[in-house]
Amino acid sequence: MSDILDAETHNTWESGKSFSLSHRLYRVLWSIVWAVFASWTPPPLHRWRRLLLVAFGAKIAPTAGVYPSVRVWYPANLTMGEFSFLGPNVNCYSMDRITVGDYALVSQGAHICAGSHDISDPNFQLISRPIVIEPQAWVAAEAFIGPGVVVGEGAVLGARGVAFKSLEPWTVYAGNPAKPLKKRIVRDGPGVIRRSKTRA
């Protein structure tokens, strides 16, 4: 992400800034707007919250939903597909691009973290990597997804699971670090979008 400043030049260890002034001002303004106009709104008012996010650069499908208690660090890095949802108290730490695919769900209290630090760098350089949550995936309650992770199509990360590596499509994961438990098989029936295929 080009807005991240060089830690050696700006001296991270001594409270140097990691982002440009314009970037920081944008985030301050966004935080005020969300607190004043969105954070207290009734949950069904998804359309209003979508409008605010789009006004600050997010790409949000008209059927997507974002709850009022969601925290989006940098809206311009957020993309949400059709019928995708960010549930209550989700922390969308969008230092880099975060993409939530069609019909994907991020449940309450989950932390989607696209930023970290290079611990081998003597200046503790801030780094970022994009996160992709592919269509029909489910990130369950209070789970954590780290920078650079791709949650494959239809994959499930169980409650409080921690993913620092990408998750295979149509596979159920749990634990810290997340381990595969089984394949996810979707039964035929009303409302089923597609039938998953078990992969070897």
C-alpha cells in the first residue's frame, strides 16, 4: 500500500507516523462521520450505511449489509459483493484491500486484519497484504484472518479460529492455527445457490 511511510525515515520506534497527513485526516473524518451518522442507527438501515461507505470510496453492492457496530478502518479499501454481510462488532482493519465476495458472511466479533509489522526489520516496518473472502464463505464469530489470506469459495472458518494461511474452497476449518476438519457439502433444497463439489 503506497500510503505506508518508510519506518526508517519516520522512526516508528519513537512514535513516528506510519501514514501521510492526508491519509490520517481522511481516517479522522471517516471516524467522525461513522460515529455521528451510522454507529447508533437501527440494524435494518443497511442502505444508509452503504451510502456512507460508498461516499468514502468503498465499493459496496446494493444488496450487501454492514451492521452499525462494524469498524471499517479505511473504507476505500473495502469491496463487498451481492448479499455479503459484515456482522455486529466486526473489525475490518483495511490497511490493504479487503474483498468480501457474493453471499459471504463475516459474523459477529470477527477481526479481518490486513496489516502487520516486519519483525525482522530493525525499524519494525508496517506492512500490508490484501485479504479475499470468496463467495459463499463463512467467517464465524470472533475468528481472526491475517494479512494476505484468501478464504476460498464456500470455506468455513469456525468460531474463534485463526487463519494466517489461505483456506481451501469448500472446507471447514477450526482452531489456532486453523486446521481443516472436513469438506463442506451443501445439500440440495430451496434457497441453495449452488451445490458444492467435494475436492480431493
